[in-house]
Amino acid sequence: MSERTLTRMDLSEAVFREVGLSRNESAQLVEAVLQHMSDALASGETVKISSFGTFSVRDKSARIGRNPKTGDEVPISPRRVLTFRPSHLMKDRVAAGSKR
Amino acid sequence: MIRSELIQKIADENPHLTQRHVERIVNTVFEEIIEALAKGDRVELRGFGAFSVKARDARLGRNPRTGEAVDVEQKDVPFFKTGKLLRDRLNGK
């Protein structure tokens, strides 16, 4: 398997090829997509992209953790975490992709 | 926020682009990520997060209705890890 890592650059290159805007503008639009999604999530909103997946923000309560090296107890303060739930379409395509 | 609202926000900021154009742009971004994952590639978007593929071992599952044991094959599943910047933003840092 190829195991490549794609970055923003690859996404803007795809937009550039698909839509024919300048490379610069394509990059700005990719950034705008990520920015709007981040803003919504930071404000606690769920972001639901049909046939892609759902990003939701969950509240975690405070708990006592442990430093695995020293065994010391350390308090973990309440925090918000992001979870991503892939759509069925994404799961199916990823599962099918690995079989080839 | 849903896909159409995301498209609307970007269309509002880019009055020189048609709604159709913005739709294609946004759809391309998500499609490209799915295609990469389907090939087994990773997609790393600094500050936002990284999409990758993890292997789930074959296991013996159970039909929840009948309680019957069923073989579940080894399969790859998509995984997302939140980027540091976004994680900090969620916690108001």
C-alpha cells in the first residue's frame, strides 16, 4: 500500500484541478472550509457533513489521572473533546479500499 | 452546522463565485479526503486534525437479535485525531 500523507497542498491542488481557480485562491478556499468548521466547533456546535461524517463536541468531567511513569496521581480538569463519526459511505469506501 | 450552511458561508464571503462553484469546491475537499483514506493514505491538516486508517482485527461478533455468533472479517476503519490548535480552541485557550 502507498501510505502517502496528504496535506492542505494536495487538497488545494484538487480544487485547482476541479474548478480551475488560481492555485492561490484554491488554497484560500480550502483554508476557509477548515476555518468555518473550526469556528463552529469552537463555539460548541456540531458539524454534520452528509456522506462524510459528523464532528461533535463532548464535555468530559474532571477525574483523577495517573502519571504512568511515576504512578503519581494528577488531577485532570474538565475539558471538551472533539469526536468524529464517519458516515456509512466513508466507512464502506475505506473498508472496500483495503480489500483490493 | 451542515454541509449546505458551510457552502453558504463561503459563498457569502466570495461574491465573485457562483453557488454552484462553491458547492463543487467544498465537495472536492471532502471527496479528496475520502479518496485518500480509501487508498490507505493519511490526510494531515495542521491545526485542524488528521484523518487516517486503522485496522480492526477479525473478531467473533454476535447477532444482537438472535444471539448467534458470526465471523466479522478484518477491516479498515477511518479515524480522526483532533489537531492541537483546535483542541486548545475547544477549551477556550
